[in-house]
Amino acid sequence: MTTTTELTEKNETTPSTNKRRLPRFLPRMDVYEADKDFELRFEMPGIRKESIYLALENGALTVTGDGTATPLEGYRLSHCEYEPGSYHRTVKLGDGIDVENIEAQFSNGILKVRLAKNQKTQARKIEVHQQ
């Protein structure tokens, strides 16, 4: 399993509107492996479950999510360090993944994606017999 990265694009403008485009972030990812599956965990703070999109295409899993700043009604913003933007990451999956058996859960800013291994690629014990 390999990953491709896309760097953050800050302070770029869209040519047609000359408005500032929201930055694109690369979500941090941890990969855990067990005998029967992998679990990928993506850190995506400020993202709502409804804005997350997962796609599987040409042996690669792409994760995206859009975050927005929510203004407080009756207040004006006097200082801002949180920069809303979108998350994007593509993970190339190996042949050992059962692409028909992928599950995802999102909670507290962490997206968990479970990738089942093909049975033929799972580790197994081979018994040795005496002749």
C-alpha cells in the first residue's frame, strides 16, 4: 500500500472570480495492520460526516472532506487562526485488498477506514508433518 500526497495550496485565487480559494490539506494518516485487515485512520478536524467523500478507482482509495468556518451570530471576528479548507488524500491499494469489503466510520474528527485482506493473502500457519 502506497500513498500519494497533495501539498497544501494556500492563498491561491480562482481565475474567474479572483476570490481566495480555500486551502487543501493533506490529512494525517495512521495505518494499522492485523491478520485479516488494515485500518486507516485519517485526522480531519472541523469536518462534518456529511461532507466526507470516499471513492475507489483504479486500485486507489481517495478521501476528501470540506470544512467551513461557522460565524457566531451577533459577533464579528477579531482574530482568526483556524483556516477552513478541504482535505484530500489518495492511497494506492495493493492486490491483497478485498475491494468489495471496505467499511468507514467517522467520529470526533477521525475517519476510520477498514480494508479487509483477500483470504489468499492473509497470514496462516502451515503445519509441518513428520514422515
